[in-house]
Amino acid sequence: MSDEQPTIEDPELGTLTRATTELTDGSILTHDWFGGAVTVDGDELDIMVEGTNPSDITPLLPRLRAAIADLASLRRLASDAVVTNFSNGEPEPHELDEAASDLTLETIEAAADGTVILHLTDSCGDHFPEGYWPAVHLGANGDVEQVTVES
């Protein structure tokens, strides 16, 4: 039997493979998600899909494809949600515009429960400490369910 991990070939998302990390001692840590990358509007975005085998992943792909197809509006929805979540009052329009420019989408994650999580990067370093990034969780209906800060 081969130690090779299965891959998923998707015409829109490309090749998704079981995520692994090589540790400093040379051993391999296998994660509970598949990963890949997709280019949208000239930007390469990482993809994470929660699951340990193709039968876990396949049902999540249509939701992921739909999110990627709607990224133009989802990027702004996500940056506005971050600003609104961390503001003491109603954010000013210029604050929303600045965040839309400063917070760039880096990773799109499809969770097993159908949630799509947009992981953003603070491109200017003014909004979040280094090593921390905001993540916007979108429910099955596409609405923002939660905004978190991850590290």
C-alpha cells in the first residue's frame, strides 16, 4: 500500500491535496484538511477544505466554488464586518474604504459544517499585531456569522 495521500482534481479549484507539514526532525504531520490554491483577479489565494478524505471534501466544493465566484462582494463584506466588529460606534465611510484596501484576502476555508471562512491579512500592519489576522465566518446563507482574530 502506498503512503501517498489522495488528491482531488477540480476543474475550477485545481488540485487539492491532503495538507502536511514536515517537522524539524523530518517527520511528517498530516492535517485534517485538504489544501490548494486558486488565482482570482491576479491574486493567488490559498484554499483549505476541512476533511480527511475525498468523500468528506466533495460535498463542500460547490459552496467553495460559489464563494470564489462571488469574491468581489465577499471581500468588501468581510473587511466591512471586521471594521464594524472592532469599532466602538458606527464606522465612518473612509474607515470602511481604508480597511477594504488594507485587509487583503489570503485564504478561503470551507469548514465541514458548511461555513466559509475568509482569512484576511493586515497588509499595512496598522490594524492587527504581527502574527494575528482577522477571519470572517460566513454561514450557509452567506451572511456574516462571526468575526474572529486568529494567530
